[in-house]
Amino acid sequence: MEIIPIPADSYTLGFIGAGKMAESIAKGAVRSGVLSPSRIKTAIHSNPARRTAFESIGITVLSSNDDVVRDSNVVVFSVKPQLLKDVVLKLKPLLTKDKLLVSVAAGIKMKDLQEWAGHERFIRVMPNTAATVGEAASVMSLGGAATEEDANLISQLFGSIGKIWKADDKYFDAITGLSGSGPAYIYLAIEALADGGVAAGLPRDLALSLASQTEDDIPSLSRLKLLLAFK
């Protein structure tokens, strides 16, 4: 079956799951001009704070996930991993092959995503928590029917919240461990540096500011050289 191209300049984006990651992606897309708010949809059932977060960006909040899928060319599944199978299976009749499906759920393999959806036009993306400040490290893997045009569209979308790379699905467990969990270790290192500053007599707020800025001052190449030097 011929894959119907998705128009990059006019497609609509729907989020199934309106948590912090979906909010970060939506904000990045709007802030960067990748998408206007009018082209983004989600559904929120019982959380007024989540509704306010999305409506404050200008995003349309619909009454059901079914409506979100019907109104979207690109559907991003941003629910918790343990809920994803049930959500995809429930929506399966609406997940037609003219829609590009995207998962940001950690630990859910591509073969399962494609099986649940009933087709292979799927892209799996692993962003990390730095998406909230527009500095995410994201990696994507293409399903069997996802095209290079689909990949370019998703690269542009996730490029609005940081940097994105492409890799085979078999690497995603390692990717999740490195870039998904990595920020937590960096935060621990910053906290440890700050603790050292406090022990030397600095006020806690000043020690934290200096420690975090010290980490930011190391350019990416220098960080790599430092890592290699200590191998």
C-alpha cells in the first residue's frame, strides 16, 4: 500500500496523554514556530491544572482521545508505559495508515508498538527531562513503514526541544539508561559539588549556582575529552 505523505507545512499534531513531556514538546513546537497552537490537540478528562497548562499555550483541548486521533495527522502517545498497550488497542480502529504514530514511552519496543497499532508507520522517540528547558537529548527509531519524510518531520518537531539523533531500536535500552537517566546523575554531581562548597563555608544558594554554572561552562567537546581521559 502506498504511504500517503503528511504535509509538513499544514499537518495537525495530537497528544494522547497530556503530561509534562507532551506539554514540553507542545511548548517547544509553538515557541520555535514549528507549529501554531491551532494545529495541536489533546484531551484532558479530569485534571484542571493540565487543562490550564495546555490552554494557556493556545492548544485546543478536546473531549476524548478518539476526537484527538480523528483530528490529527501525527499522533504522539505520551502516556505512561504501563498504560500504553491498552490505550493503543482501544484506539486501534482509528489508527489508520495515513497517520504517523509516535511513542515517547520508555521501554516499549517497536515490534510491540507496531503489533498493537496494526501497522508499521510508527516512530519511537526517547527524549529526556531536559525537554522542559528546551535542551533535550532525543533519539528516534523508524518503524517498517515510516518514511524519510516522516523522519524529517519528527526531527523538526523534536528539534524544537533540543537535539535529536537516529538509531536502531535495538539500542534503545542503552539509550534510555544513558540519556534518559543521565540527567539525574549530572544533578547528583552538581549537588555533590555544591555540598563541597557548603563544607568550605559557602551559602547553599551560592554553592548551587556556582556548581551548576561550572557544569554549564564545560563545552561538549571538552566534556568528551574529560570522559575519555578518565577511561
